[in-house]
Amino acid sequence: MSSSSFHFVSHTVREALARPAEKSGWIQGLRTALFGTGVSSALTVLMVGLVVWWGSYFFQWALLKAVFLGGADALTQCRAVEGDGACWAVVSEKWRLIIFGLYPYDEQWRPAVASVLTVLLLAVSAVPRFQRRALVVAWVVVGSLIAALMWGGVAGLSSVPSDSWGGLPVTLFLSAFGLTCGFPLGVLLALARRSQSYPAVKACAVAYIELVRSIPLVVVLFMASVMFPLFLPQDVTVSKLLRVQVAIALFAAAYLAEVIRGGLQAIPKGQEEAADALGMRYWKKMILIVLPQALRISIPGIVNTFIGFFKATSIVVVVGIFDLMTAAKRSVADPLWQGFGLELYLFVGAIYFVFCFSMSRYSRWLEARLKKGR
């Protein structure tokens, strides 16, 4: 074969090309994403224009032309700016009804303290260094103190039935204690569904999870509120709020079980085999090796379930429980303040946003912390 057939071989030395310019940094990335093409540039300009136009209108409505302070003439001032400015005075007039519901006015410091204790207990439980056996004792002690504050009848506190509770404390109690009790049950259901040694246990777990996930929450609440008392003796009564609390915990456990099962399935089989080779028993293997890794993987799904159920507590109105959203609807229904419901719903929406955003940020922080040792 002649050398002339190798046409791809260059016989001249070419100068090296210059190094391409590096395009890095968030400013350059944002510029490329928003103005990379003509279509992107046009859409960016259009969206910025809409945001500026709507933002200026909202700024004038919410701040410049708004009525903030309540008082004797607050309603008159709000009627004067109706349609042009916000009436935040309605929030100052109705915030007690929204936050505390129908709880006796002079005793509303009790649900306020109980709510603060609940939030503090959740915050302490979220810190990894406090997650010890003593935390279980803290939940029992603080939970008993919260119950004593809300129900009363002890230490000179007047008795307040759960039918008079409402507002933010009810939403916090139903979500916090319901999900806290449902989480360990969800872990057990997830482990039972993956069990190969006990087919009967696996069948029961599968039946429970599929049954609960196939029916609406409102049906479960209706069964707990209306049907369950029919099976009790006539002289035995259980608080409606407690029955709904148990129903939410059992319902949430089925959804959490599937989220945790997804994390368990993501763990390589070699992890369990290595633990078996070291002679670990089943529960020690799960608690020390498998579950920590599975729960770390499942953090986004678990937090998403928590946020969903925190907002879903508003459905308890169908069984006559006065939650945060129901309290807002009662406030909007006041004939004197008709036409200012948007301000009240924005106030309630801000409360939901604070709690949901806090849970979301905590999950991001926890994910980043657990990835450090990976």
C-alpha cells in the first residue's frame, strides 16, 4: 500500500488553537438561561414586564393605599378604600378567632402556651444531637402538660371541652402528634411489607396499606367521628378530637410506609448480607445498618408527606372540628366585614407558608448534613 493512500496524515505543523473562554458563574449561567436565544429573550422581557406591572399594583394595594390599624373607625376607613386598598384592619379584628377559634377569650393564653410548647418540642426533636431516648420521655411529659393546659380541670384551670378548641392549636396538634405517632407505625409497615420470613405479616401489611390508600381521608374521618362511637358501650365516650387524631395517624402511616419502603429498596443487598456475615440479628441490622441509610434517602418523600398532611388537616371541618382554615372561613362570614376575605385568607396562607417552608428548609439542611459523611 502506497503512502499516498494515507490522506488523513498531516505533513504540516499547525499552530495550537487558543483556549476557549470559560463561561462560569451564576451571572453567566443566568444570562445564558434567560437571554440565550431570541425566543428566551422575548419571553424574559415579557415575564419581567408582567411581574413589574402586577408587583406595582400589589404594592399599592397592599401597602400604599391599605388600612392597617383597627379601631372604632377602622370599618369606615376600609369601606372608603374598598377595591383600591387592602384592609389589614380586619386581621387585627379577627386574629383571635382565627388563631384560637372558639376557645374562651379569657383563657386563650393556654392554647397560646400549648402551641409554643408544641413548636419547641418539634424544633428540639429536629436537632440530631437531642435525638436520644430521653426525647421520648420529653414527648410524654410535654404532651401531658399540653393536654392539661388545653383540657384544664387541674391546678385550678377551668375545664374546656375539646369541642371548644379551634384555630391554629388544633391544626398543630392534629398534624404534629398525628404524624409523630404515624411515623413509627409507617416504619413497621414498610419493614413488614418487605418481610420474606413471615408471609402472614407481609400479607396483613400489604392489605392495610392498600386498603387505607384506596379510600379518601374524609371517609376515615367520618368512620372515626360517626361510626366508631356506635361500637362502644353506652357509658363509654371518647373525645371526637382524639378519635380524629388516631384516624390521621393511622392514615398517614400507610403513606409513610410506602415512602420508607422506597428508601429500603434503594439500599444494596450487600449491606444486609454484610450485616448477616457479622452475625447481626434482624432488628440490630435494621436499626444500625439499613434504616439509617433508607431514611436518609427517603427524606424528601417524608417531608413532602408531612407538608401534605399539615395542609390536609383543614378537611376535619367535615366532622365538626374547628381548625385554622375553618376559623378563617367563620371570620370571612361576618356580615360587618364582608368583602375583605382576601386579606384574611392571605393571613392564613402566610401562616401555612411559614410552617411548610420551615419544614422544607429543614429537610434541605438535614440532607446536606447527612451527605457530609457519605
